[in-house]
Amino acid sequence: MAQATGIRTRCKICRKNGLVEYECQSHKERVYEARIRIPGGKWESQTFKSMEAARIWRGDKYKEITCGTYRKITPTSFREVANNWLERQKPTISPSTATCYESALRIHIMPILGDKLITNITPEMIERVRNSVAKKSLSMRRHVNIHLRSIFKSALINRQIPEDPTVVSKRIRNKKAAQFRILTPSQIRSLLEVAKGPYKLYYKLALFCGLRASEIGGLGWDNIDFDKRTITLQKSVYWCQNDDERRMYGLPEGKNWILKGLKSPAAYRTIPLAPEIYKDLQIHKIESRENPYRLVFFTHSTGKPIYHKVVMENHFRNDIAKIDYEMRFHELRHTFCSILVSQGVDIKRIQYLMGHEDIQTTLNIYAHVMQNHQNDAKIVENLEAFVLTSCSHKGQDQVKESANEIKQSAISNPRILN
């Protein structure tokens, strides 16, 4: 009978020294092996670090056998389980998101877990994966953690594993990698002074409107209302990373980009234009030639969008180095958020203007800004005076007038306030 099966002690130290491992009571390295006879007459066993866990497992197995719901766990490699999980995800995610998933699995997870049987993966192995990305970006660490939890949860539901090792494993956090870098008003002035040509306006749209690089790339003249002085974001540009992605989007040979919807419903938003950016856009429109896609930024030779990596690597990286600073282009959005915080803008309003789907993302930046500036009144006053202008050297009366103009623009457009 299954009830007659028991739990025995296993100890590698006793085994090595020629002692009876089943009688070990002293070594910390000992584990507990629970055994039970399954339908067909064979034995199934599992080892645990605690006697309690072994008893629970044996009790659950006995219940499954007596109720007729037992299903034998077939040894399967983690690679096979992860690939099956990814295929089930693809119909519900965009091709670009699928590429990110594949990249995280291939580069960070598969080298450590790929060839191992999923039933043999321990919490220590999960920690190794998490440690390997501890110094990577916050986004990548989140991706790896989410993928691990989702894959093992799916395997647990499908009875491919007896327990989830990600529940026991301690999540590795790297406080340094999670830090937000924000420009001061003087650094913003310096950056805009060294910026050349249309890239100055490109930077301003991130700094003073909070646009993402993909949103700037997909920005068209039809998205800008010069009468109401607003930008309504409706599309972004995406660059395919390989031919498989290109075919998934149905793009013809030779075309590797597409104008598509924004990343989340919250990203669809209307943003008031600061007076300086309003003037810059007017001048830029006059100076720009026509292009078939009516884009604000495009390559003059082909008319297609400017590849954001070209902007980052060939222009922004050099410009930010000229002011003796180091940051990612996306962190210009954090500076925009800090300006809004310094103006006392409501947190829900900041969430809307930033296009954050989860308010926790906004709160993370908000908390960092407040921590940095709570004891520095001078910086706060400077940011307040800065208002959402390009930090040109105007008199205080002109600055206040610009601020009132922005507020009136927001009030006159009810969509902005919703």
C-alpha cells in the first residue's frame, strides 16, 4: 500500500565515509527522500531539505493515487518547457515583445538552465540566473524574473514539476542599477547648447514633453495642433530586428520599420506645448522638406524615420559626454518628470503626461526626485523658474507669462485634463 511507504534520510558525507546514510542525524547536508509506489508498481521519489516538505509531498501523492488524479511527471528539459511557454505567449503579444522575450531567454536564462531537466532545477540555480543579471538594467532584471516565475508556474500547473523553485529563491536586487539620473537646469542648458541641427528639438521633446524615442520617431505633423498648441500621441516607430520579425509584420523585402500603435493604452495622450517648443516646431516645419509619411523627423535621402539608435550612438552619446555627464536618452523623460514634480503637479496628472500604465512607475521616479531635492530648496526654485521652457535667459516676468500660457493651453483642451 502507498501508506506503507516512508521517508528516509540521505547523506552524501556518510556515504563518502562508509557510514549508514539512512541513520544520519547529525550532518547538516542530509536530505529527506520521500518514496511512494505509483500505479504500475514502480517507485517515485523526491528529495527535500526538510522532513515536513517530504511528508507534504508524500501525502499529496498518496491523495492523487487514491483519487485517480495521479499523472506521472515526465522528465523534460527546461529548454523544451521554456520554448513551449514562449509559443503559447506569442499570440497574445506583439512581435517586438516576443523578440525581447526570446532575447532574455537566449542570452541570460538558457546558458544556465537550458540543458537541465526542469525537475532537477533548484532554488540555488534560480539564484545563479538572477545573480547573472544583477548588474543589468532594471528592465532586463524584471524581464528575467517575470519569465522565470511564469515558466515555472506554467510547469507547476501542467504537473511537470512537484514544486516551484522560484518561490524559494531570493530575488537579487541591485540598488545602484535602479538609480535614476536626472539633469539639473544648468546641465540642460549645456546639453542644448552643444546639440546640433534637428537633434536639439529631438532632445527638447523628451525633456519638456516626456516623449519616448519611439514616439518622437513616429511623430507626424498631423499629431501637432498648432492652434491648440498640443501634441496628441497616436503612433510610434518600430524597427524590426530580423527577417522573422519583418515577416511577422507583413513588411516587404527591404523595409525594416513600421509605424504602429503605442506600447499601452496609457501612452495615448495629449501634451501641451511649451512656448519655446511651439516656436521650434514651427521653424522646423518651415525648414523641413516634404516626406511621404509626413514625419517630423526623417532621413532626407529616403524619407523614412530616423533610426533611434543612430541618434543615441552618433549624437546623444557624444553630446552628453561633452557636458561631462553620463546617462541614457530615456532618462531625459525622468528629467521631465522631475520638472513636473518641482511644479507641484498632481501625481495622477504626472502619470498621464508620462504615459505610464502603472502608477507605481511614476511613483518610483517621484520618490527619487523628492529624495534628491527635499533638502535642496535652491534646485527646486531653479526648476520652478525653468517651467517647461528651454531654459533661455528670459526675465522672470516672461517666465511667469510662459507658465500661464501653458496652463491656459491645458485648460482650453479638456482632453488634456482627463
